[in-house]
Amino acid sequence: MESQKTKNRKESEEDFDDNPTGSMSTVLVDKEEIDDHFDYEAIDGIIESSGRILKEIQNKYNYLSKNDIKQVTISLNEALSDVFPILEEIDERILEGIIFAKERKATNLIPILQAVQEHFDYLSKMTMKRISEYLDLSLNEVYSVATFYTQFKYEKPGEHQITLCSGTACFVKGGNILLDAAEKHLNIKSGETTEDRMFTLETVSCMGCCALAPAVMIDDEIHGHLKPSKLIKLLQKTRKGGS
Amino acid sequence: MPTIKIDGIDFDSPPGWTVLEVARFLGLDIPTLCHYDGLEPWGACRLCLVEVFDANGSKLVSSCTHPVSEGLDIKTATKRVIKTRNMVLELLISECPSSKVLQDMASKLGLNRVRIAPKWKDCILCGLCVRVCEEQMMAGAIQFGNRGQHLEVSPPFDIKSDLCRQCGACMQICPVITLRCDGADAATVLCNGCYNETQPSCADEFDSYDCWMGLKGECGTCYQVIETKKEE
Amino acid sequence: MCEGLGCGGSKPGMNELRESLIQAVDLHNLSDDVKVDFTGCHGFCQKGPIVVIEPEGTFYTHVKPKDANAIIKQHFIKSEPVKRLLYKDAETGKYIQNYDEVPFYKNQQRIILRNCGHINPEKIEDYISEGGYKALQKSLCDYEPLEVIEEIKKSGLRGRGGAGFSTGMKWSFCRQSPGEPKYIICNADEGDPGAFMDRSILEADPHSVIEGMIIAAYAMGATKGYIYVRAEYPVAVRRFRIATEDARINRFLGENILDTNFSFDIEIYEGAGAFVCGEETALIASIMGKRGNPVPRPPYPTTTGVWGKPTSINNVKTFATVPVIINRGAEWYSSIGTEDSKGTAIFALTGKITNSGLIEVQFGTTLREIIFDIGGGVPNGYEFKGVQTGGPSGGCLPASLLDLPVDYKNMAQSGSILGSGGMIVLDNNDCMVKLANYFLNFIQEESCGKCVPCRVGVKAMYDILQRIIDGQGEMEDLDLLEELADTVKLASLCGLGQTAPNPVLTTIKYFRDEYISHIVDKSCPAKECQALIKFAIDEGLCTGCTICFQSCPTHAIIGRKGERHTIDPLRCTQCGICEASCPSKAIIKLDRCEMEKVVLV
């Protein structure tokens, strides 16, 4: 058992080295909520190492990208799955951790929804129900507030996020043609996910990098001054790189 | 007590009243749709617009939400108000021509054309059902979802909510649920306008309104009866 | 020595550039003399990534990671600038070495952006060494709260969020309103497409905003502040969070600020993607965790705001200006600008312009000076057609108004607004009808949908414009469009709807002939409306590279590699992908008259 634990920890550390990331996950797992048969030390170890790596990256680059955090979620899940027996239970624990970390008042609804989406990439009915229970709201109210804001999604997004800027500067420089090209290439409409769950296509009103117009964000990287043919090549490259 | 001037009438209004309340108190007619006594003012339908005059000119405000304040100068039926109000009603009818409430209002206000392509929707999103469910029935079983063009009234995930007690208040209050009479030609956007005072009415036949119901030719029934008798 | 990395995290390869600069410094053993540091946006985004060597201010543009070694070696060891990376003046062809002499910067007056590009936004020491937090000290120790409000009133500062309401008046309303505690909100929900100045300020100089907020709180007697930032700006949120923590450590925020009995703290609130939340009442609803539906005013937020308490909502730029006014006095500030608009304005210059970026000029500067002297005019030899100001709430001004001095009054008279300060320059390839249609589409997506004029009226206007673009418009449509626009403007509940028809009204006012040619001649003068044009390939220019062939989604292009290509008009859907992809610009657009000519030939 002892050796197993150290091995786990080592593996998890290596994981983090590959994806140099950290996470806000230190708040995710509430100790009191975990039953006795869970291995505290291993959990602590994983969290400690993730925190340490987080600090290193922060010092080195002064910046943590969303992709980094996303990757850490995956590796954290993997690492924790050794400790927790059932994957769903981890999700539940993490969800509780995220929700309980915020103060229990109805006005915290949007920050909680944001934190949950940051972690799970989307809001499922189950998560929304849990949030409504915690905040003493009806599911209606949570749903009503969440659907008002475009940030929230209710379906699991694809592996790669393609975000096209549809700001005015991008529009006058041919952003609509770019969108047309991407829609036709991927055979989906804006806001949808491809059938193979590789790409989710989205538009945003402005990314604030109008000097790069027309601009497209693929995952977390912004590509500027794009032509349709170049965008399609980028998409093909992303598809290859991902699979 | 704030003194206000409404359509030229000086009035000492009790504090906390809205312009609409003052107007109704004085018997001035302001059409409303999303306003309902007993529900919080919502100010969304924009049919209750009135013109407020101040030093910088004038602007249109919704009377159901505008609180009275000292020296307020209001006119309820200026040309600008009527023109804008009719256009708003035109927009509403183009959304949902099958509503009796809207059609009656159109006849009353003398709206005689709709230039916008009709959508034949079932809901005008006035919010009355949502508000009555939450404020009077204390259930909150239906809510607004999404926004903008995709705004809808629905329970979450389109599944009937546990909170619904099937009291029927939403149906009772809905202005669209009462269908207009289809008349001869169901496809027209505006119905024949039984309310419409511009159409030939009984006064043409009898020189004056002599109605046992106290109407002034709005119903048009007598006229139609006379016409059919003539034809026979 | 300092180095500026323009446009922060928004450009790919930024981290690599910094890494390679650090490596180059180490390589040449210069780490004692040269310090590689990063700053916020310099504003000259067109030329990014930018590296500035301070204190002398050598200005390098388009720096790539592989250039790092050359810069360090040539600049520091040989003491001569790397010529190929310097800014090249397009007219004279001369290389300009110094930062301040570049025409883009020379013609500006940077007050709000004073520190942007000069300090490291994540270090409070940098801000303090530039005179930061002096204004706070001055107002807390030397002024009574009412005197601060008086000073701001005297300076003539008007809200930079768009409406231009007097800031001093707003503060005094809020102070006079009964109810405790009072709140202040910094509105950084900058959703206007084409405007990015709030983001730049938050990323480059967050402390100036914090200082402005503390002074405002002191003046109004507020104890709690919120800043509402768009969630699309993660870097701004992160830097602002660091800045508030630093300020707390330095006792500028928290209990008993600077050992006085005044306490104040700021909470960061991330928006969740709703343009309408830039509207005051919607923003308050959003902070309270509700749907961002605007509510009719009055009651104004200054009497009934967050949690029903008096609340003052000001823009990022307004707060960033406050410390300067306190430091240098109201008289100095009111000496800048015009009669009714004091101080400076920030514009995000984008679109068809040579030097796009963020600029700050004093009020009263003409559009010509902004677009041609600072912006460098329209590139690629096209003709200037108009400029769209103020985002979806603003209007399009034609070339005939180029000599209009920019201030609140003139802009309002011309039918546009100053708004957030986005300025999108258009050339003769831009169709005004399509642009108006674009803005209406934006509004109908972003509208909350509560009130009828905005939800149904804007949609109706959008449908009419779509008909005109599709070549099915009639002259009556134009009258209906104007009538609808008036209704939406007068009857809408909030500022979003009330200003939504501006792009339509101004384009009809100044470019009416363009609408008429769409409706009567069924032709688009700018050749942008897909239903009114046809694509063809100029055989003289086509090199047969097959790029268009590959990118055409409907396989309408015929031709082998190396041979001239042709377009099958039956299959072509006029999507324009081939035109945008063609490297030799061989694909041409024909309008109706030209089509007829081609058929005749």
C-alpha cells in the first residue's frame, strides 16, 4: 500500500510536469466531506504537487492560460481516480467543493455557475440542481439566470474550441466570410459541435484585438489576419494534432 | 404631496403613485398591456407611453413605472405619443395577430394597417404569466429563458416544473389565449375591427347613437343587421 | 532599462519572445545592466509585438523571438539600433528611432493612458514611482469629501461611458441620497465590438483605476466598490486582482486607509457574456445575481442601486482620469478640450486604417487629424468613405464631416455618439447597408428581449434591411424603416434600444443614395451584398495556383493546376471565400451594370 501511494504520487507529479499546470483545485476537495476510507495522504500529495507546479509556472511565465487549467483538470481527474474508486463520485465531490467554497447566498449564483463551468466545461441539469439546492433557489431561477448569459453552455463542448471574432473591425475585414468558410468546412452552424466532438464553433462579439482583424481563437491561441484558406489549413492541422 | 400637471390638470398626487395611477384616478385613458393591478410594474410593453416635458425638451416614458415627482409635466396623448404607441401596437400585432386583446386595442386606437410581415406566434412575451405565478401564486413555476430573439417563457429544460400546482392563473391572465373572432377572412392580420370607429356605424343610419348598451357604434352589429336586411 | 510587450497575452508567441530576450541578455552577460520587463498595451497594436528600450525610448516594431539576440547584441554591445526593426514612416521612408517622434504618438495627448506601456502593471512600486497614489493621499489628507466633488465638478469631467453625464453631478447626487451604505461600481463591461480601451487600461494600469475608485468612494462616503469586468478579458481580471491585493498590502484598500478613519474595499465581479449588462440597471441586476434585465429609470441608481442603496456607476476611463485631476488641479484639466467637453478622449482606431491601435487626443481634435495624421489614412490606395463611431449605438459619419471637431455636442448633433470610443474606418469597399444590417443583427442578438420596441422593432428593421440587401427592397421600405427607427428610439426601455437605430438613421441620412441604388437599381456600389454581385476570374491575373479551387465549398471553380480557372455561375453561391483566399487578387466582383456588359460582350 505504501509503495502504491508513493508510486501514485510520482506518477501524478510526472503528469503535471508534462502539462505544466496548476489549478485552483486546492479548494475542491473538502476534507470533512470525504469518508474515512479515502486516502487523505494521497489526495494531499496530489494537491500539494499541483499547487507547487502552479506556483512555478506562475513565476516563470507570469500567466496561466485556460488551456493549462483545462489540462490540469484532466490530469487531476486521472490522479484522483486512483484514490477515489468511482469517477462519478469524484465529479460529485469536486462539484460540492466548488459550490461550498462560495458563500451561501443567492447573489453568488453567477460566480458559482462560472466556477462550475470553468471546471466541467458545461452545466448539466444535475449540477444546476445541486446549485439550486445549495442556494435555496428553485431550479427555475437558476435556469432562467443561466440562460440569460451567453457564457454558459448546456452541452459538452467539443475537444477544440474555435471562436471567431465577429466584431465590427473583423466584420469589415471579412470576418463573415471566414465564418462562412468555417461553417461549410466543419458542416455545422455557429454554436454547434461537430458530430465527432472534435470542434465547437462559436462567435464572440469582440475579442479586443481589432488590430489583428479578422481574428480567430483556436483553443487559447489567437490567429490574426486570416484568410479562409489559411483558416481551413489551421483547422486541418488542429484536427491532425488532436487525433 | 407632489404637485404634478397631467394633460393640463394640476393635481396633488399622493406620494409614491405612478403616473398611470394618477391618470386612471382622473379618468384619463392610457392603454396598457403588461400592467396588471396587483403585480409589480414591469414596463415592457411600452403601450402606456406618455410624454414628459422638462427644461431640456421632452421624452417618452412608460407611465406604469414612472413615479410622480414635484413639478412633473405630463401629456398623455400628444401626437408623438400616439404615433409611437400605434407603431408599438403594430409591432405587437405583427407578432401575434390571433390575440383578441391586441385586436380590440387596435380597433380602439384606430390602427388600420400593419406593414410588418405577420409572424403568427403564440406568445408576445409580456411577462404577465411569469409575474402572476411568482408574485401572486408564490410558485415561480415558469420563468423567462434565454434572451433577445430567443427569449421564451418556459420551465427549465422544457420539463414541467414540480412547483406548478396547475392553478391556471397563467392561463387566466394571458392576453393571447383569448382568440380573436376569425370573421370572414382568417388570413388578414387585422380583424374586421368591431371596435373600429372609422367604419360605417349605426350613426350613419339613425343620425345619432341610440344604443341600449350605451355604445357609440363600436360593435357594428346594428349596421351589419341593417346591411343584411337591405340585401335581402 | 525597461521593455514593453505590446498587446500582452493576445499575440501568440509572446512568452517565447520574453524568454528569448531573457536568454539573449544572459548570453551576453548583461543581466546587471539590462532588465527585461513587461508592460501593458502601448496602443500601437498594428506594429506589435513592440519592444521599447528605456530610458532613451528606442521603439522596435514587429519583433519576433528570433530577433531578440540581434536587438540585445546590436543595441547594447554595439550601441546602435537595429534598423530593420525600427518604425518606418510610410510617407518619407525614413526610419524613426525614438518613441515620441513616431507620428502615431507625436500627435496624441496621453492623460488617461499616461502609464500604459511605461510601467509593469503587476508591480505597485512602478505605479507609485510614477506618482501613483499621491492623489489619494492629497484628497484624504487635504480635502474634505465635498471639496473633492467640487474639484471634479469644476474640472468639467464627463462620464466616459458614452452618455457623457457630468461625473461631479453624479457623485453629489449619490452623496446627497439618503441610505447607507453607499456603493460605487466601476463599469468595465466593455462589450462594444471594436472598442478595447477599458481592457487596455485594466491590463496596463490597473492601479490608476483603483486609485480613482478610492477617491470617488471617499468623496461619496461609499464603503464598498464593485468592478464589473467582462469574462472575455481574463488577463484584465487577473491583473486587476493582483493590483487590488497589492493595494491592500500597501494599505490603500481595506480598513482605515492611510491611517485615516476611512475604509473601503473593492470586489471583482466577472460578467458572463451579456452586452446589455453595460447598461446601469442591468449591470446592477447582474451583480445581484439576477437576469440582466434593465428596469426603467427613474428611480436612478444614484438613489436606488445595488441592494436598493445609492450607487454611483462610472466607467473605467472616468476613474482613471480622477487621480490626474486631483494631482494637477481642476483648472489645468478644464483648460484642455472644448467648451462643453473637457479633457481628452480615447479612441480605438480600427478597420481600414494604416495604424490601428489605441489613441488619446484632446476634445476638439477633428476627425481628419485623428484618421489621417495619427491613423495614417486608409491603406492600399482605397478611398476613405466614412467612419463608424461609438459601436452599435453610434453612427456612420461621411467624408464631408471629416473636419468636425470631436466632442459630445458635435457628435450628438451629427446623429452619432461618442460612446465607448470605438472608431471603425471604412473605405469604398464597405457597403453601408450591410454595415447597418450587421449592427442590427448584433443588437437583436444582444438585446435582453424585455421590451417590445427593442425585441420586435429591431428585428423588423433587420428583416427590412435583409430584404434590401437581397435585392428585394422597395422604396416604401425606406419610409417604414425610418418610422420604425424613430419608434425604437423613442419607446425603448433602456439605452441599448434607444440608441440601437443610430447606425440605420445615420446611414440613411448620409448615404441615402446607396440605399436607393440597392432598392431601385438592385446594385451594391461597394460590391459587398452577395445577392447583387457575381464573381468572375480575371484571366490576366490568374496564375492557376488552385487555392480557390480547393477552398470553394460548392466546387464551383473549374480549372487545372497552372491553367486559368473559371467560375461556374450556376454553382457559385457568392460566398466570397475564393476572393478572400486568392493570393494574386485575380477574383473580381461584378455589379449589375458590369454583369450586363459582360453578357453583351
